[in-house]
Amino acid sequence: MTSRSDARCLAAAQKPLRSKMADSQSTSLGEDTEKEGRERSAWKSPTIEGGKGSKSGGHSKAKNGNLSDLSLVRFVTTELTRGYFLEHNEAKYTERRERVYTCLRIPKELEKLMTFGFFLCLDAFLYVFTLLPLRVLLALLQLITLPCCGLGGTRLLQPAQVCDVLKGFIMVLCYSMMSYVDYAMMYHLIRGQSVIKLYIIYNMLEVADRLFSSFGQDILDALYWTATEPKEKKRAHIGVIPHFLMAVLYVFLHAILIMVQATTLNVAFNSHNKSLLTIMMSNNFVEIKGSVFKKFERNNLFQMSNSDIKERFTNYILLLIVCLRNMEQFSWNPDHLWVLFPDVAMVMASEVAVDVVKHAFITKFNDISADVYGEYRASLAFDLVSSRQKNAYTDYSDSVSRRMGFIPLPLALLLIRVVSSSVKIQGSLSFMCVLLFYFGLITLKVLNSIVLLGTSCVFVKEAHMEEKLFHPPPSAVSSRVNSRANRSKAPQAAPQTDAGTDKGGIPLASVSPQPAHVPEVPAPATLPKSDSDIFLTTPDEDEDDIVKIVNMDTGLDEDVLARRTPKKDLLEIDRFTICGNRID
């Protein structure tokens, strides 16, 4: 009983203590809220609070203590000592560092591609001077001796020999027409123009050169196909002779255009104040503005790289022509060559600098890796290696022309015209020197071809593209209009045609290797396709429509359709319409 009474007394004594503690806690909380309210009001109107605080001394001390934390010294101290941690955004800064490394790698990778492309253009250019005349002579000799040997086959000449003979005739006719063009009169006519006029003329000539290159290869291809087309097919052309006259007219006009361009550059070299040359070189930097701030995909960048290779090689040949004309005027004095050297070096350096800056910023803005130039180099190497096979459907020089837009016939014709007018050949010793020089060109051509072929095989093997070399060449090349028409008629014509042949019963070659377990799709298989007639000639919207049509008509799964859809890689870029700098 005593223990119970003691416990009751202890509980009664603790009740007032608990009430006092609760009251003290409530009063402290009230003071805290009141203090926070005073601080907020001090932030809002410190002058008013300060005025009120002057009436009550206790409150003024508290407010002065709070305002001292907001002093200018404290703000400056905080700004000088505050820190931050870059590792909290590691992915962002790692990406920025990789962009810097990519820009630093661009000059090396780009110059590798440019060097390889330069020697490809040089190989196609030397072919016109060295092997083409020999091939034309062999073809004509075979044609002359044909009655003695008898008709051993249905063809008088092979398609490649027919194309070589046509090229030879075009060169002979255009050279005879170029002999009537007076280079000296053209030089003085251009020199009499003002600087601004010459600047405008040079820009117009650059645009015209790209347009001529774009349409010129189509004219030559039309001539070659018209002359070698199988005769059993129905005639759907105007004849070989009209096509041949069109090709002669094109090569002659393109050669005249390049001659005017070289003459304008020669006038710029010989101007006293070099103002025209400076303006022409600054024009290259305008190209950066027109291309850097555009959106580029990998295939578009490939086209621009090919155009830059062609432009650089053409400029080197133009500089060679300028040096030959100037050396002729100074009686081949070697001292004058050193006078021309600074200007030539400036032109070449500006070309390299513009290409490096342009490609560096294009890859930066479009988030493209520098390794893509290795893929471009492998694609060009694949063109060279595939054209050396027995079942090749085009010559490697024509392949370079279509891929880069570089047509060697007009440029070679102009160089022959300039060299023949600058160098006088008299006497047997001069003929011996010309013969030795010709043998030297053949040696250079053969050596260059061997090195290029070996290097191309290495590039193709490193890119794991050697399996595509064993694919048969396409049996038919459809034009852009015909391919679209066939695609629109494909669902209706599907039940009437076989899956593996076209209307003529010709087996179709697939662009990319297909798995053996994939079922056959009737509609898209009826379209004749080639490696070079997929990407640029067929917009993305058309291919999407094809997939939708196949999905409705055949009812296949989406993954099967994805496997049947042609893969868009660099080898599928249309090399027949890439001439010029056409970027879609």
C-alpha cells in the first residue's frame, strides 16, 4: 500500500513540471517564428525596420547583427571561395573533350583521304596520255586485220574497245578544234577587264565547271551505252552519231571553259599589286560560310569530300598550266620559277586550310567521328578493286569520274594544247626526248596503278568489305524515272512476274547479301537494282512507301521486311549522278 501511495505522489509532482516544459517549448517556437518574420521583413524593407529599431534599442541590435551577414565583403568573399565539381557532369565534359580530339584528328584523316583521292585522279588522268592511245591503236589494228582473220564472233570489237575508240576520236576532233583558239588573244581580252569583273567571272566559271561536270559524264555514258547496246533490243535512242556529236561539243566547250579559268588565274598571277589573286583566294573562305552551318549526314559529307578531291586536283593542273605559260614567256628561265613559287604556295596552302577548317567544323556541328574518313577511303578503294575484276561493268577511270565528278578528257585536252603550243619540237633529238618522256609517263602510270591497287586491297580488307567483291555486277541499271515507275507498278505486276527475274527473264543481283532463311518477297524483287542506283536516286519517302506496300500485300513480319530493305551504306551512293557537288 505504501508503494502505491508513493507512486501517486510522484506522478502528481511530475504534472506541473511537464506543463512548464510544454509552455517553455511553445514560447521558444513562438520566438523562433517571430524572429524569422522579422528577418523577412528586414530583407523586404531594411530602411523602415531600421527606423523602427531606432525607437526600440533592443530590436536594433538584433537587426544590425542580421544585416551584417549581408555585407559586400561577405558577398565578395563567397564569390572568391565558392567551389563546384565537374565530376557531377562527367558525361558532358567527356563528350566535349572528345570533340576537341576529333577536331585535332581531322587534318590527319582528311589529308589521308585527299592524298589517296589525288592519286586516284592522277591515275585516271595519266590513263588518257599513256594507255588510252595504245588501246585505241590495238583496237584499230584488230578492226583493220579483221577481214584477214575472219569473223570469229558476233562482235567486231569488244564494248571496252568501242569505248576506247570513241574516246580517241573525241580527243582528236576536239584537239583539232582547239587549235583554232588563240590563247594570247584570250589572255589580253581578260587582262583588260577590271578586278571586280574578273572576280565575278572566276566565280561564274567555277559554277559552270560543276554544272558541266555533272551533265558531261551523263553525255559520255549515253554515248558509250548507245554504241555498245545489244542490237536485239528495240531501238529507243536517236543514234550513235548524234550522241557522238553531243559528246564532242561537250568536251570542246568544257575545255574552253577550263582554258578561260586558267587564263583568269594567270592574269591574277601577273597582276602588279596581286589584289586579284588575294580576292580569289579569299573566295575560298566564303565556301566555309556556305557549307559549315548546314546539316550534313555521313553520305552528304562523302559527296563533299569527293568534290574537294576533284577541286584540289583540278587546281593543281591549272597551276601547272599557269607555270608553263609564264615560263614560256620568259624563255624558260629557271629564275622566274622562284618568282612564281610564293604565289603558287599561297594558293595551295589556302586550299588545304579551307578544306581542314570546313571539315573540322562540319564534323563538330553534326557530331560525326573522324573515323568516317577511313570509311570513305575504303569505299573509294572498293571502287578501284571492283573495277579490276573480270566481271567488272565499268572502267576504273570512269568509276572515278562518276564518284568524284572528275572528267579527265577536257582537262587532258587543254594540257595537250598548252604543252604543244609552249614546247617546240624540232629535230630528231626533240622526238627522242618526247619518246623518252612518254615512256616515263607510262612507267609512272604503271607504278602508280600498282601501288594504288595494293593499298586499296589493304583498305578493303581492313574494312571487311572483301565479301562484296564476289557479288556479280548488276545486270541492268534503271534510270530514276523508270525506277519510280516500276515501283509504282510493282504491287500490280507482282503476280505476273517471277521473284528472281525481271520482265525480260534476267536474274537480278541483290545489293546486299541476304540470309538463306529469309522468305522471298515477290514485289520488291521484280525491280532491277544496282549498287549505284539505290541511295541518291531513291528518296527515303519512296522506300518507306515500298515497305508499306509490301507489308499490306504480303503480310510479312516487320523484322523480315527490315532484313529485306536494302542497307544504306557508302557503296550504295549513286555514282552515276554524283558528278558536280550535288548534295541532297
